[in-house]
Amino acid sequence: MWPQGRHAADRARDGALDEALGRNSRSGGLLATVVSALALVFSGYTYYESVMRAPKLAVYVPPGMEYTDPDRPDNPFEVFVIPVTLANDGARTGTVLSIDLEVTNKRSGDQKLFYAAQLGTWGEMPQKPFAPVPLSGRASFSKAVQFFPRVGEKVPRILDLEPGNYSFKLTLQTATTGGSGLLPGGSASPLVFERQIGQIDYRNFAGTGTMSMWTDDYKSDGNSQ
């Protein structure tokens, strides 16, 4: 081979090698950039889910609950005892300030409002007034809640003496923690469910007696989204 040809071949080989190495270097740099970007996105998402995500409150009730009217039929004081589970699927703390209960008599269309007054089963001592429930991220709270009628309700007794089916609506009054203290929140939608009861016999309410209310399918209800 001519010397000039040998030199030209060497130069072509060296050029091709340099070009290949440059391509690999550029490809490696691009891959490293993509990996770094994905890691940054994942880190940001993890931080949001574990620290910044707003409270997401939900309420659940089991298929069974209790009813009592401890006074006499001509002086009703109805109480609903509902086991309630409160849950926060967010990262920041949310607080349940109070719980309202609306009961609808499906036969008459009448409605009566109740409020969360005490915690525990009916007759449980010592009595524990309902207080705001703070829920940190991914936390839950379960307790039987006694709902008393609001003062001034016009309907003396919402339940008929004969067996019937009734509609209930639980509404949480909430607050959420933000950067500047407590901010009003409405992150939990009302929970609507139905329960039925048999023939009401006031002898069942002697002492700390109650009557059971239940749902046909014996399934729990919740407003988780």
C-alpha cells in the first residue's frame, strides 16, 4: 500500500473511533440527565404525598347501630348511638370539629337534627363529652358516638312506634392545618345511609337498654373517594 493511502486509512479509522466515542458520551450524558430528572420527579411526588398532601377526611359506619328513648313515650328524648370511624388519607393534619346527624322519616317525610354529644356506648361511665378529633396524616379514629337532639327541634319523635326504615345523613364540620394556622375545610362529603328498626317497645329502654337498628345487606357505609 502506498504510504499516503496508509496514512489516510489511519486518519479515517481514528476519526471513526472519535466519532463513536463522542456518540457514546453524548448518549450516556442524556441517559444520566433523564435518570436524574425522573429521580427528581419521584422525590417531589414522595415529598408531596408524605408531607404536603392536603387532609382527605372520610367517615365510615358499620351496618348496626343503637337507638334509645330513655324517658317515657309522652316525653321523648331520642338518642342514636352510632359506631363511627374517621380516617385521614392525606398527609397534613385535619380536625373533625363536630358531627351533625340528620334523620328523615321516610314514611312522613319529617326531618330531625341531632349533634354528637358524647362518646361511648349508652350508659357507659364516666361520660365523655365529644371533643374535636385531630387526625394526623394516614391516621384514623373509631368510637361509638351518642347523638342527642338539638335544642328547639320541632319534631318530638322522629321514629314511629311501628317498624320502619329511616334515612340518615352524617356531616363532618372540619378544619385543616395550613401554613398560617387553622383554615376552614370541607374535605369530607356528607355520608347518607339507611337503617331499619322493629316495633318500638319502651320496656326495652329500662335502665341502659337500647334497640338495634340495621341495614338489609349488613354492609358498612363510607364516603371514601
